[in-house]
Amino acid sequence: MGANLRQIGGKHYKQQKIEVWDFVHRNEIGYLAGNAIKYLARHKAKGGVQDLEKAIHYIEKLIEEENAATPK
């Protein structure tokens, strides 16, 4: 059985047309952006506003990392 056919926990990811982890992996998106996408994709089916806040938190960290990596 493939990992996409087995769900651990809730059904919130099965309501989507594509598995978020497949999208993130195929597009070579990093950890921070990938987690932001995960929380954005599931917020209506699972965590609501709290998931949106989590997405913002990951984006804020990603901005910090990008600013730190940019030469001044």
C-alpha cells in the first residue's frame, strides 16, 4: 500500500485534489514554505484561523531566513 492511500489521523487532507506533500516535493519547496502551504491548504477542514496563524508564522520565519541570506 502506498503512503498516499493510508491516512494517519483526520481526513482533512483527503478532501484535496492533490496531496500537499506531493505538491511540495514535486516543486522542490523547502521545509518552511512547505509547512506554510500545508497549513493554508488544510485551514478550512481542520484548524481554521489557528492554521492561518501557523502559516503566517512559517512565512515570517522564511522572510527572516531570506533577509539573513541576502547580502546588504
